[in-house]
Amino acid sequence: MTIALERPQKSRSAQIREKLGYPVIDTDVHTQEFEPAVLDYLEQVGGSAIAERFKEHLPGASRFKWYKQSWEERFAYRTNRPNWWGRPTKNTLNLATISLPKLLHERLQESGTDFAVVYPNLATMAPNIGNEEMRRAVCRAINIYHADIFRPYADRITPIAAIPMHTPQEAIEELEYAVNVLGLKTIQIPGYVRRPIPAFEKYGPEVANEVVWIDNFGLDSEYDYDPFWAKCVELKVIPTTHASSQGWTTQRSVTNAQYNHINHFAIAAEALCKSLFFGGVTRRFPSLKFAFMEGGSAWGASLYADIIWHWETRNKQHLLSGNDPRLVDKEALTEYYARYGGELVHGRLDQIGDGLGFHHHLLAPEDPGELDEFALAGIEKPEDVRDRFLNHFYFGTESDDTRVSQAFNRAALPFGNRVKAFLGSDAGHWDVPDITAVVANAYAMVEQEIITEEDLRYFLSIHPLELYTSLNRDFFKGTAVEKDAEKYLQKSEV
């Protein structure tokens, strides 16, 4: 049988791109590994025993646990129902595109996308493998594999390196290898590490595996990750994350995968974002930026405004001047109770206390210094929140996600600034089967007056240029957008 491989060279997206006059950069295109080749790489890195164990215990294999259990076991363990059928299958061309770099390279040009950062499927899972030997071997093998297969197409495609983060040391070692040896220039870290709560480990491994806390590498982390952030700055790479919260307490429906899927990327990303902010990472590393992929940008706009609101109502000075129990005028309070309390308080005015409720004194911090929960972040005024948040966090958003309007609604956002939303299409997954539709989908938001032409430029071009050149001015050197990046850098320096 002969398969017709001729394709139209100008999609609607490509036609739109011609009119835009600036490059389109897609920061989140998904690809699928060719398994036999990956196993070859893994055997070379970790040996045949590791490769065989890997086939039996795939990363993300916990999602298959649901299928092996009876309904009684599923409810007994509250096993969250996983997603299924996540790849495009109706159109064979689209299915092949996510696995074959040469075909993806061609189709990017057909689709009007000038440059893409790709997130291979296995690379997003590998850093979460529990066993250290397996985790490090798989991360190393897939980083070599992706560096090799995408190297001939570096003018339009760059793959992320998978960086395990169970300890700062293993993260640094893989980062140095990925950048210095493999020449990779984008990385993906997990959004968190699940760590057992020590007090429950005495009940055995089965309990310890479930009773965990989420370590987001910033606030209250088990380790000091500053050496890793410093290494990112030294090697000029931007940490990005593509984390899932499925299986967390609020994402644990036994019967409904959509319940578990909705907002799961945003929930995990917000946890990491808050940890980095309140842990002072963005204060200590003023040049380091972070990107959160596939969760949209509406949560980022909400979190930004919410942090400012909390600072304005919960900063140390505000608490001391308006909420300190020592400010209560007990004589005046007793007078109000006597005048308006009636039978409710008759004969019991001597029991009023401070009027703040039962055992309110137990809720007070032991140390007055604990009043300032913004201290690590270095926040002394609302503008500090703006600078430590907006200047550091970028939000990957799909091309048809109309909620991006919230990130660009400057009239409603503090200080009238945009939240840094940028295109992360998720092309290659079930929701975006055709990469040639991405730019057209984004432009439709302008046609529907959801965002402006200027917003679109920030979304498709300025924000990704800003992010990836922030540490590495040569990030786009040798690529299809090299000249545009140079123009952007020259203009931004004026």
C-alpha cells in the first residue's frame, strides 16, 4: 500500500504567521519516545538489569495500579482513576509527528511556529521515579537520547533535560552533565518530591508511602536547594516544571478521571510557585526566572493579586497595629456587652475575657518575629511583591485557553502589569492533536476580542524571548529566530 505523504505547505496558521511580523515560539510541544531505542540507551547507561527492571516498572506505573485492583480495593485505597487515551489516533500523520523529530521539524514550518521547546513524555515522568538508581539512570539515558535525536534540528527545536530533584546534589550532577556534556539548554524539574512524614514511618512502608508531605524545594524544604539554583544561574538555564497533582487529596476520585485532571497542573504549579516566593528564592536569586507549563495563567494572575492582598492585610505592621489582642480596650468592651448583651451576658460580665473567643491566646505566635511571614521573601511594600513575582514567574498557556485574558487584564491587576503568560500549546496530546492549528487558535482570541493584538505579541513572542534570553543571551543563536532575538535584545537595552 502506498501512503500519500504530500501535505499542504501553508496552513491557516502559517498564513497568519506571515502577517504577524514577529516569531512564534511554542514553549511546550509534547513528543513520544521510540521505546526500543530508549531501552538501548538505558542499557548503555545502567546495564541490562536496569533496562529489564525499567520495562517491568515504568515511570508513572502507579497510574496502572487502578486497573489491577478490584472495585473494593480501589475504594479501600482511594486509588485515583488515571487518564486514558491521551494520544491523537484518528490522524496517523499527527500521531507520527510527535515521535519523529524530522517530521516534527517539517510540520513546525508548515504550522507557522518558528521555534519550539519540546517536552518528551518520558522526560516529564523520569524525575519522579522513587528508586534512586533507576531514577538517575533513566534521566541520564533519556537526556542523551533526546540530545542525540533532536540535535540535527536545533534550528527550530530544543528538548528539555530531565533533572531529578530528590537532593540538590543529584540535581546538580545531572544538570552539569546535561549542559556541559550534552549541550542541552533547557531543563525541566519536577514540581515537588513526595517525602514520608517521619512520625508515621513507624507504621511501615505501606503507610509511609501514603502519609507524605510535598517538598517544593523552597519554603520548609528538607534540603537547602540554593546550590542548585546557583548552578542554574551559573550554567544559564531556566528551571521549568510540568508537574501533576493527580493523587493529591483533592485530586483523588476513584471513579472520575476528569475530576482528577481538571486544574491538576495549576494546583501543583501554584504549590511550587508559593514555595519559591515565600521561601525567598526569588529574593536571593534576582536574575533567575521560572516557568510553569500547561497549567494556564489564570491561577498565576489570581495568586499574584492574592499575595498582594495578603501582604496588605497580614503584614507585621498591620497585625501589630490592628489585630494584636493587647489592643483590646476591655473596659469599653465590657460597656458594650452591658448595654447590648441583655440576658445573654446578664450576671456574667466578669467572664467576658478579651472578646476574641475560646482559647484565642493559644493562637498567638510564641515569638513576635513569627508575625512577619513575608520576611524570607523580603517584602516590605506591595511593589516588592510585584518585583519578586512578576519578574520571575512565567506561565505556559495553551493556544485556545481564553482564560489568558485574566493574565492580560491590566486594569484589574495590581500596578497595571501583565502576568507573564506565554504560548505552551501542549501539542501532541489529546487536546491539541494537530500542531498546525496552534497559531490559528491563538489568533482567534484576537478575532473574538478576548485579548488585543499587543497581548498576542507578548503571548507568542515577547514573553518567551524575554524568558529564555534572561540568563543566556545566545539562547537563540543558530536558530530560525536568531535575528529576531537580537532585535529584541537591542530594543530591550534601550
